[in-house]
Amino acid sequence: MTDAYVHIAVDAGAVSGVARQVADLEAVAAAHTVTGEFDVIAQLDLDSKEEIAEVVADHIHAVDGVADTNTNVAFEP
């Protein structure tokens, strides 16, 4: 199992809609609106690291209002 966190910058006025749509994606375990440089953080729960690029590029970036992302892969301690 692979966990990754996707920090999502959103177009003005679209934060709530983007957060709801991202949260509904199958690979997303949780999505939260946050303060700071990014507007939404999504936790991905995937079977492998190879799935990360597909989920981010094909699914998260396809959500209307997503302007940019920054993805961090979590490693076990």
C-alpha cells in the first residue's frame, strides 16, 4: 500500500467544489480544505507508487478549478 498527499491549489471561488469532487475520487482516502499556500490536501490510498501519476494527472487535474498540485509520497518510519 502507498500513501501520498496531494496539495492542491484551486482557482478563486472553487475551493469547496474542488474539495468535494476530489474527496469523491476512488483513490482518495480523505480530502480537506486547509489554510496556507495550498487550498486542499488529499490523501491517496493506492496499491503502488506507479498509480500516483495516473491519479494526479488523469483524475485530480481533471477536476474543474484545480490550478496546480504538489505531491508528497509518505514512507514508513
